[in-house]
Amino acid sequence: MFRYIIPAALAMISVNSHAVVGGQTVSDQDWPYTVSLRQIEGTESDSLSNHRCGGAYIGEGLILTAAHCVALAPVENSVACIGGSGDASENNCYRLADVRIHPDFESEFYTADLAIYKLAWFSSPDNYPAAKIITAEQDALITAGETLHILGLGSTRYESYDPAYQLQGAEIAIASEADCNEQTAVQAPAGFDASNFICGGEQTKGPAPGDSGTPAFIEMDQGMIYTALVSHGYNYMGVFTRLGLHLDWINSTREELTPNRILDVGDDQQWLLSAQQPTIEHQQLITNISTEAVDIVAIEIRGDASVTLISHNCGTLNPNKSCEVSIAAQQPENSYGNAFLDIELSSGITYTGVRLTTVAMGDIPGIANWQSEFQSWLAGGKYPWSAFEDRGIMVPEIIETFQFLQGELTGPGVLQFSSQSLTASGDGRLQVRLDDAVVLQMNGECQAEQIAVAVPEGTHQITFDYEGTNQFMNNGSIVLSDLVFNDQASATGSLTCHYVKPEYFPVSEDDIVIENSGGSSSLGWLSLLPLFVMRLLRRR
């Protein structure tokens, strides 16, 4: 007897959903770009719906998912929760702002089953790990029999909806076009085309209800490569939309949803400076990512005197060419200094607001009670840290702050820590970085207990980087405690996060004038955009 899975059913079941059939629990930290799309339940509610669909974070505040998922996670009242499952399933939940569905999508046959969401502008994760999308050259090398690594936030059974608690992963073999057609022919509405889809799965292992939109990967020399996403399935066989055929659409949609992509001006910079390292020189790379040459006519740094421009070699930049801006940063006179890098083009466009922050780092209150490995660590930020019960440090109930704890550890070993962090969901976060790599990010109301971070052989810099709520009225707070460094983990860690509804600043009738030429209209959250921009400019 053939088992038939209705295509839409891979997403339509909306009870608490997490996983693949025949999978095993995998670490959220190993797949930080996995997304759960969920709806906000009511305008005044802090609660989220259960998992609707999966997706993957692909950088620049964009989420790639299945086109048929858009009906289940409407932009107006949905969030993308990134990199968490189980008790942490409400971690890193960002409001959606826009969406594009592939123009060739056909719901009957699931052709071009792709869509890209854009996160709200104030919520885009800063330097957050993104899935590496396959290239055309890599896609051409895919053959039947290769291993496809699948993930799941849906059911663990085909016959009924039986969700797992933590993120599940499994390995399946890619089926040939002939095998897939043979297994799905009884129920499939159209023949399987290997140039459009990847097919794989079996009665005991594969994607199941709730897994639509979830990414699938092939391991290549460059690491895990995002190859396809769950679309639908028949007779125990999962059918995945193949990304390689749609790279042009993915790239053009990326450009459409992230306008003014003429220059890549690099990331904001934060320099943690101390008596041991009072100055630093930095090279900011500027790249022309457009298809035409651009002329840079002026570069300047405005703001705090702790950041100065040394020199630059920028002028006419051809496509895909770069120039460097040399910057000097020194320890600020106060606790921190903010400056901004501005780049003016001959066309009249000026790139503004690349934030350059200097932070004065100093002794940690109560550090004498900490393990010896942390005695040379330093702390700093916009506000002074306070000791927390002789086992940590804290900054309570503060809006608009950034705080740092930083030091070196020599591995191999395992760093464990506990924390309590609070921000509005989608604004602010606590990041833990190993050298420059983000190993963990927490956003919302999160409590971590003895979270473990593996430190490889050699000396590495560890940074705890907390940014409080910036765009909303919500207070933020941070506690870091119980830092230990041993050969191996001494306890099983846990992370629990809850969604925190952003509280908007009050708006009077004098703040916004709405002109309505007829029909019905309402003032949604996007109507507050000018006020947020004005508030940012005032802060800067």
C-alpha cells in the first residue's frame, strides 16, 4: 500500500511542531541559521503561535523559505525565530517587514516553491551566521546517491502529528530521477524533474508535516552548503526545491529587498581599548557590489574625537573592486565614544551611519572571586558594571546600552557560563563570540544555565557583547555569572527564551499626519518608521 502525503500538509498542521521522521536531536549551535516561522497571537499579546513553517537565514536580514508558507506566516503578524528550538524556540524572534514570492510559483505543482522574507529594518541580526547558498558550479556536481543533510521543525511521524521537542536532523540519499518518478507516480500531479527538484526519503526517514521551507544541505569542501528546501512529498518520498535553478531570482530579489546596494561599506566597528591596548589601527574595506563603476568623491569621520581618519585610496571603483580606509582609534576619555564613517559618491548618494565605537575597558568588579583564568579579563560599556553576588557582573534596567566582557582563554577546553538577558524581541541581543565568530546569540527574555562553548587548541579571544533595546520603550538588563573553564563540561547546559512584545514610544496626533484619499486605512507599525529614523538621528 502506498503512503500518500498531501503536498500542503507538510506545512498546514499548526500544532507545536518540530522535526523529521527518523532523525536525531542536533545542536542549535551547529545550525544557527535554521528558522521557525510563527504568528503573533493578537495585537496585545506576548504569545506566539506554534511553528508554521521552516526557513533559513541567508544574510542581510533575509529569510528563504517555501512560497506556499507565506499564507501560513503572513508578513503583517508573523516573526522569524532564528537558531533556537525546545525551551529556546522563542529566541531571536524578528518581525517580518516584506516578502517576495517567486513569480513562477504554481501551487498545484509546487513549481518554483520559493519565497524570501525581509526582516523589519530595525531587527536585522548584526553579523549573525548565514547559510551558504550553493553556487551554479556546485549545483552541477550533484548526483544521485549523495548524502542530503535534512533538518526538521515538524512532525516525527508520517501517520500522525507527533512533534519532537528539539531540532532534529537526518541524512538521506538523493534519489535518481527515475527512482523518484517510480515511487511518486501513483499520486504525483506531474513527473519529477531533477533540474527543478531533489528527491529523497524512505518510510523510516525523511521530511514530514511541518517541515516545509526547512533547509537541506550537502557537505562540500567549503562546509555545509544550502542546497534545497522542503517543498512537498509523496509516498514517503520528500521533494525539495532545488536552489541551483533559481540563483538568478534569489540574487535579484536580494537586491530588490536591500536597495542601494551599490557599495558594501563593511560592518560597524567596536574597539575595546584599555591601558594595555590604548590604540588600534583598522582598515575598513569598501567594495563596489554594483554592475557599474562608481566615483567616491569624499570620505570623512564625524563624531567622537577618539576615532580619526588616517588615509584612504578610494576614488573610481569598478565593479567588484575594493578600496581601503585607514582608521585610528584610541581609548576614549569617557566610558565610550561614537563616531560615524560617511562616504559620498559623485551621484550625490552619501552612505552614512557606519558606526565606529570606542569603549574604555577596565577592571571587573568582584573579579577576585572568579576562577584564575579570568583574572586578566576586562569589562566596559556605556554604563558601569556592578558585581552580582560575588559570582558575576550585571547592568540592571537600562534602555539603549552596550556592554562588553572580554578576555583570552587557551584551549583546548570548555567555557561555561550562566546569564540572564532582557531585550525587546527583535531589538538588542547578547552575543557570545569566539574570536570573530558568533557562537551564540540571545534575544528576548533569555536565561542561560551553564551553557558550554568549546574552545579549540590555541589562544582565543572570548567576547560577551550585550546591546540593550534601542528602538522601543522596553527596559533591558544583563547578568553574566558562573564563568568556569575546564577540560570538559561540568554540567549540562540549558537555554530558555521567551518572546517579549516591543513597546512602541507614544505618538501624539501632532507627530504624524495621515492623508487618506478614500477607502479604509490603518496606522500600522511601519507608519512609525519616520519617528524611529528621527530618534536615531537625535541619538547620533
